[in-house]
Amino acid sequence: MARAAVDKARSLLRKRQFNKAIIILENARDIYRESFDYFLLLGTACLYAGDTGNANRYYQQARHIKLRDINLLLGQAVLYLRRGDTDLAIQYYLDILELEPENKIARSAMEFIRKNGNYETIVRWVDSGKIERFYPPLGPDYREILQIVVSAACGIIIAAGIIHCARSQDSGTTGPRADLTELSLTSEESAAVIEKDLSGGVYRYILSEDEIKRSYDNAKVYFQDYRDNSARVEINKILNSNASSAIKKKADFLITYFEEPDFDTFEKKPLENFNYAQVASDPWLYAGCWVVWSGRITNAVLQDDIYRCDLLVGYEKLEKVDGIVQTYFTPVPQIEGDRPVKILGKIGIENGRLLLTGRAIYQPLRKSE
């Protein structure tokens, strides 16, 4: 028997497949016009996907149907918290505790606001993803536990074969990574790839129909070739362009397939390592890409388990600084400021400025060691 859209979406949320859930729910909008569960679920999916504007809109629609619901209040409270409006957030958390005095999320959020409720810390928590601990809970999907166990068992059986194949080749990039059939454009989407009304948005790139289709196809090809950085550049073109919302959603969904790299990824797989000059010329084009940049650090500060410093890119030999990039680490790395450093980080933008969210560091041993 076919499952209802809300049931499918709820299962996808528990598997953290938020963009899939959003697509399913939005396609069923006409059916659930007066459904509290529908709007609550869609708002929560948007919240976890990072679309706080639509999350707020759907939560407001849910609130018109039902005022006092724990998960709705948690969602609305954390939206205010993300914006630094702690007074309103506290009001919502107090409402939650009135309904459920032992609610752990509300109590934890109140404690966080009491100890670390300054805007700078909140921004760091939002950027690092730690703020998600205050989101409405998704809960376990008990119906899929058996499938997970079976998959794990199969994974153990074939692991030896995979390792053997990987060792016998210079790189493990052969073969398709994932089935992207669901990301193929429909005939309707292919016929309307450009947003018709451009009056309500800001677009960094104005692309033709052919350019939008080419970028979308290139992103999928690059992904299959393990070139996630190049795929991300093509996706960024689409997301910041006059492309239709349908194509933007599918392009954004492809990002969920990307893998977080390590230093070996740049050595063994064809992942492009964009240099500072490339990225600084158009940070929005490279946002979300991973890079390995060398240099030295300065202005290091430790606050609330967040390590912040300025990376002097290219200055490892004390000769030339290519650029200065504010860099964040959580948890706190083991790093010595008087030695050259190589940082693996994810490119981001804050208030129009380029920044790095560090994932790993490398420092050569001292000559005396």
C-alpha cells in the first residue's frame, strides 16, 4: 500500500534526508491545506535544511491551526535564538516548560542562554551546527532498524573486497557513487529552467537556459568523478542565479550526497584545491568547497570551546602573504602558533567576508624532534 506524503516525509526526516522530505511535502501542498502535522513537519524539514525563512513561514501556518504544541514551540524558539533574540526565545521556552516541566531541550537551551547568550557565541553555534541540539527532535525510525542491521552485515561481508580493490588501484574513484536518477530534470523542468519573475530576488549570475542546464549536468558528472568541489561550484552558480526554484531545489539536494574530505582525499582523488586568489575573486562561487591552505596563524583566541585565528595564507616561509582568512575550529585543535601550518577547511562567507571552518590541521615536526 502506498504511504501518505507526511509518513514518507517523517521517515526521511528521521534519516536526515531533509531536502527529499521537503520535495515530497511541497508536492502534496494542495492535499494538506489545513493539516497541522503537515505544516509542522515541513517547517522542521526546512529548519534542519537551513532554510529558516520558510521554516518560520510554515511554523506560523501551523500556529494558526494549533497554538500549544511542544515541537512547534521548540522550532519557533530556536528560530528566535538563531537570530540572537534571546528574550523572545526565553518566552517560548517558558511556555514549553509550562506544558512539559521536564523538557530537556528547553532546559538546556535556557541554560545555554544564561551562560553563553551573547550574539557572537550564538553565531558560532549556528555556523558550527551545534545549535541543532535545540531543534525539535526527529526521533528514531524503528521500522528501518532491521534494514540498517542488514545493510551493516552486508557491508562487513563486502568490506574486505572493497579494501582489496582500493589497494590494488591508485585511486578508489572508479564506478558510480550513487544513483542520481531522481535528480534528472523532468520535461516540465527542462522547459522552464529560468525564473520568470526576477523582481523579488537578488541574483549574482544571470544565466541563459543552456548555461543553467550545462551547469546542472556538469555538477552531476563531476560528482560521479569524485570532483565534489567542481560540482559545488556549478551548484553555486545555479543557486545564485536566475534558475527556476525547481532546479535550485534539485541542485541543492545533490549537495547532500557530497563527502567530507580529509588530507588524503586531495592526494588520492581528483578533488580540486582552489587557491586563495581564485576563491577571493568570487567567494560566493566557492562557498561550501573544501580547500587545503598553508601559512601561519595569528590573533588566536579561544572562547567557549571555539578556537578562532587568522590564517596568513602563503606565509609559511615568512616571505609573502597571499591573503588573510579568519578561521574557526571546534573542537579546539592542537596547534602551535610559531610554526607553519596546513589547514583543511570549508569555505564560508560571513558579512561578506571570506572565512574557513577548519576540519583538520597539519604541522611539520620541529627539526629537533
